[in-house]
Amino acid sequence: MTADTPRPTPALDPAGRPTLPRGVRLKHDELRGGWVLLAPERLLKLDAVSVEVLKRCTGEASLDAIVDDLAAAFAAPRERIAADVDAMLGGLVAKRLVDMR
Amino acid sequence: MSAPAPVPPPSLPAPIGLLAELTHRCPLGCPYCSNPLELDGREGELGTDDWRRVFSQAAALGVMQVHLSGGEPAARRDLVDMVAHCAAVGLYTNLITSGIGLTPKLVAALSEAGLDHVQLSIQDADEDSADRIAGYRGASARKREVAAEVVRAGLPLTVNAVIHRANVSRAGAVLERAIAWGARRVEIAHAQYYGWARRNRAALMPTRAEAVAAIGEIERLKAAHAGTIVVDHVIPDYHARYPKACMGGWGRRLINVTPTGRVLPCHAAESIPGLEFWTVRDRALGDIWADSPAFRAYRGTDWMVEPCRSCPRKGVDFGGCRCQALALTGDARNADPVCHLSPFHDRVDTIVLAETEGPAAAYAYRGRSPADASIDRS
Ligand SMILES: C[S@@+](CC[C@H](N)C(=O)[O-])C[C@H]1O[C@@H](n2cnc3c(N)ncnc32)[C@H](O)[C@@H]1O
Ligand code: SF4
Ligand code: SF4
């Protein structure tokens, strides 16, 4: 994602609390290095940013709080983080790999 | 006894998935079953300790997901033990089941043991037709209950159906049934013709028009229900232009262990004569993956002949399916004839057209004698 690609309007409720449903697991790949998302008949390799987002999807923190946290952790503009997180989680929600509580 | 798996050479990819065929026993008799015609008996099956060792070795080798299948995996009394062991060594477990034999108690115990996902097969959206296909009266009603028990236990459910002549007009209804049952995912898979499906091909193959109509219907429903249910649509490769990368490439991603412990690069590999398979009774899984003649035979692209050898797609689809190449061209090294570049491509059409003319042949039910066509089992 580059800054100048047009973004879809935010799809997710900022007050919603994203969580990995049962059957979807974040796992460290010891042998090859890096993290993967394991799901029914799916295995997604994750980039470093996605891992940071997904580690925070505990069902406790709201999307808003997660974005705040990431913006602080990466010292990046909140708006950009918000758009990136929305696009990434939105895609996973559509594939039913993340649930919004 | 179970020494740590040796580290494979850097050029060798590590497998990511293991298909564990725990048994060939099954109460159903689906004529489309991909199991081999020669079914392994209970006597020769691996024991619980064998499977535990295989799962531990698989995890050390880099496998992430285990698919517990068969036959009917619920026919194994030690199923809960095996799931618990997989969970303990960090493997993601997927139970692939017909549902028959899965009692409410067993569902709860599997959930407790750490099972990650259940894939439940159904034969049709019409229950009478489904029971006829399964060769087992009452199977559909039981599957409905099992689906509810799985969802109640909090386990994610996938509904799977194999599409062929008898149900091709109701593919969309299968998808809607999966939604009604609370499945998060549905797999609509047009039959692939190995094992019993190959034997029953004349009874199973839909016409091209029927297949095309079903594909269109599923694609429409998939778009309409996006976000509600994930639809995995496996379309028949007989109608495609290029073949699929069968198994993601031979000996590249997946391992199949049979009920007796033979290790195959794909579940139909035994149909290729002359391949030497090694067994987990004699050797560690890592050694088999790296060195067994069957895995080495078609790994990578060096074994290829034309047109694959000089084709730019050879690292994409790996020349398609070896078993299909053998079945339709007589040589497993040839391009999968589904490919429009194959000199044998016309044979695909000859078969599709020839076998969809006239009334459907009678089923040879999986694992039953031809005389035993009754679906009232006791
Ligand atoms: C051989 S079955 C064994 C597990 C269990 N008895 C069942 O039927 O779900 C494994 C999976 O392969 C599917 N299957 C069986 N025969 C097939 C074929 N010829 N083509 C495509 N899928 C097939 C089944 O629907 C099931 O999801
Ligand atoms: S596909 Fe049917 S016959 Fe084959 S193992 Fe599964 S339920 Fe049994
Ligand atoms: S010629 Fe072989 S490698 Fe090329 S597309 Fe066809 S099957 Fe694939």
C-alpha cells in the first residue's frame, strides 16, 4: 500500500473490538522464520505490520485503541495507520478470518 | 526411538501440510470417493503411537496444518488422543469427516482436546438424494445434527460437497444449506476422477452445460454472500485452459500418509506404477520427504518433457497432475492433458462428451460388492 493509492472508505466500526475467531491462529514459524495466520485450509504469511496489528486483536481493545497504540509504537501519523489497519482488517473480516465484537 | 528429524538441505522446501488418512474404514459408500479401489483393512493400520511419532516428526519438519481424514476418521477410537497430541506439538488440526460416528460426546471431547476446525461433507441438498449417493439411509438427518453440535461446541464449521451428475443442479442449494447451518466456510468441489470416482466416472460426469450452469450459479452466490460465508469453489479442470498446480507442486508443500503408513506425494500417487513408496514404520518422515524415490520422481521441473520443459509456466503449475497425465496419455511425465498446449488435449473432450451421453450408469458403491446396492444399512 502506498500513500497515493485511493483508499476505500473505512469499513470497520472504530469502537468495534477485533478478535481472531476460534479456528484462526497466529503462529510463529520456527523453521522458516516470520509469522503466519493459520485458518481453515488457509495459511497466510504475514508482514511485520500485519503481525503487530493481529497481536493486538484480542477482543478486548477497540479498533480505535489499537490504532492509537500502533501510532505511538511506530511514531507514525495516526491517520495513515488508521487507513492501513482498516484496509488490512477489513480484508480479513471479509474473509471471515477476523470477527468484530 | 524417535530421533530428532534431520535438517533438510537448503534447496529442499519444507512441507506445510500433512494429510493423515487415519483409516479407510467408513460406513458410507460414496461412489465419488477418492480413496483407492484397494482399501486398507483395519489389521494393517498404524497404531496410536505410530501416528503420534508421525505428527511430532511432521511438526519438526515444518508442517503447520494436519488434516485428519480417511475413510472416516471418527471410526478411530483414538481420535481424541491424536488431536490432543497434535495440539501439544503446535499443529493446527482440521477434521475432515462425513459426520457419521461423531457423537455429541465425541464432538465435545475433540473440542476440549484442542481441535481447530471441522469440515463436514454432505452429498446433496436434497436429503433423499443425498442418502442414495452416500448409500446409507438416514445419513443426511444425522449430518444435520452433527453440524448443530459442532456449532454449539464453538468449533468453526466448513460444509463440503462434491459435485457430480446427481447433484449438479442443486449446487446453489448446498451453499444455502451451509449458510443455514451456521458454517463460516463452504467448499463446493466438482468431483476429481481418482479412485472410486474413476471407476464411477460414467455415472458421475455431468454434461458440460450442467457444469457450466452450476459454476455460474456458485459464482453469483459467492458474490452475493461475501462476508457471510467464504466460498471455496473447486471447478472441474476438464473445462479449464491450464491445469492446476496439483498439490502445489509434487513434493513441495504436502505429504500424505495412508492408513498403513505409506507416505505419498499425493493421495492418488499409488495409481502411478513403478513408484517406490517408503513407510513411516521403517523411516523418519524427514528422510522420506527428502529421499524417498516417490518424492524425488517428480519434484521440481528436471523430469519434464515437452511441452512443459520449455514452457514459461512450468514453475507455476508444475505441469499439472501426474495421475491425470498418466491416465489420459499413458505417461505421467507428459503435460496434464487439461492444458491446451498438450498434444493429447483432445482426449479430455472425447471423454467428457462420450461419458455424458445417455442415461447414467449404476453406482459401484465404495468398498461394497456390486450386488450390494441397498442403502438400508444395519
Ligand atoms: C475421502 S474424504 C474422507 C473424509 C470423510 N469420510 C468425508 O467424506 O468427509 C475427504 C474429502 O474429500 C472429498 N472428496 C471425496 N472424493 C472426492 C472426489 N472424487 N473429488 C473431490 N473431492 C472428493 C470429501 O467430500 C471429503 O471432503
Ligand atoms: S467420501 Fe464418502 S465413502 Fe469416501 S471416505 Fe468420505 S464418506 Fe466415506
Ligand atoms: S505446457 Fe506444461 S507447464 Fe506449460 S502450461 Fe501446460 S501443463 Fe503447464
